[in-house]
Amino acid sequence: MTDAAPLLNVPQDVLDHFAKLGVNVETFSGGHLGEKLGIHIVEASPDRVVGTMPVEGNQQPYGLLHGGASAALAETLGSIGAMLHAGPGRYAVGVDLNATHHRSATSGLVTGVATAVFKGRTAATYEIAVTDDTGRRITSCRLTCMLRDV
């Protein structure tokens, strides 16, 4: 992991809005759940959002990464991309999330990469690949968000 500042293409008004809600804009984790899960955004733009999450602390009783944690990582990343696409005075609300879990992770960090598939006026769809430390795909997700006016 690097100490370099994230490559965030997040407008200052968005960061200010999240700061008022109590979200740590240093990590821009996407909210309080993201902070609890240890999500760290390392790159963010309307076309691509990248974030990491530790496996430790996000495991189910068998010691495997919880599928719900992978889904929460995916929804966080896709929602951030959709929110950035929506622009000032608008917000994104997830309306459909699909997750397919391919294999497990038991340690280290997982990385999610959300890539825009469709960026419309009222909806945005992202594909999110979650991989382990070796680059093996853990989970494949698709998220669609409605874009609404504040």
C-alpha cells in the first residue's frame, strides 16, 4: 500500500457535502458503512472508481470474506461513480445490485474496480470486479443507480 494521495476526481462541493455528513474525506470511504468495513477509495471519477477493503474484520464465521461485505464494497464503488456522473445538485440511489461470488478470500486486501457501462440522464450502471491480492476474481457485480435531484 502506498502513502501517495488518492487520484480522486471528486468536486470540492461533493467533498464538502460528505464532510458535513461526518464522512472522513481523507479516505472518502463512501460513508459510515464504508468506514466500518475499512473501505479506502484510491481512485474516483465518473468512469472508474477503485477501492480496497481488508478481509480481516469482514469475514463470516468460517473465516471467509463475507459475501455481503463484497457486495457492500461493490455498491459503494458504483454509487460513488454514479454520484460523480450525476453532478452537482444530484445524487445516486442504488436500485439493483447483482453479485456472483466466484471464490473466497481469507486474508489480505480485496480490490474493487467499478467501470461505467451506462451513464444516462436518470440512471447509471457499473460493472464491479472484486479481486484478491493475487489478482484472482472473487466477485463480479453489476449495480444500477437512479439519479435524482437533491
